[in-house]
Amino acid sequence: MTRSGDAAATELLRRHDPAIPWEATNQAAVHTWYESVFGAGPVDALRSVAEAVTTWPETATAVAVRLDAAGTLHVCAPLGLDDLLDGIWRRNPRRVTVKLSRARLARHDPGRRWPKVRVLPP
């Protein structure tokens, strides 16, 4: 999957349910574009979904869910579920710089969007 493939998958999901702010990203390809998109140093190729999830920008979002063919949900949450379940927006320092985190915080404005979320600024 390429960046254009990511965009196509995201659009397909949006057509399915426009009320959800979908974002599809092929984690296996992040190392090919991360530096040019975010202006941060290059990143190594990821070896697993769990390794990818540990680098997601906020700890509460570092969760992936997969539905297998038998209909069983598999949760991958290598940083735990506490921040997600407790409604805490916190920078994940594994890849996100303070500068990038502040920009994300300003862009997403989680305190306005979700008034019950507790924001821990970087």
C-alpha cells in the first residue's frame, strides 16, 4: 500500500460511515514517508503491528483492533489501555517530539472536541 493507497482506503471507509473520522495508514510503509511528511529524522522499518502501535502519537491512540475470520476481536495495546479508558490525551515520546505534539494538540484541540478528555500538555 502506498500513500495514495492509504488515501483510497480512508475514502472507502468514509463512504461506508461518514460520521467517523477515518484514517487508514499502512504501518509497514511508514518508514518510506515519515521523514518527508513530519520533518523528523528517518525511522526504521517496523517489524510488527505491536512495534508500530508503540510509536503512535498519543498513548490513548496506541491501540489497534483486528477482527479475525472467526469473528473474534484481537486488541493490540502495548502501552496499555489506561489512558484510553481514563480519557487522557498524552504525548507518546517514543517518536513524537514535543514540537510535533504541540502542533497536533493545537490542530486536534481535544479539550474542545471531547470536553471530558483530560489533556496533559507536552
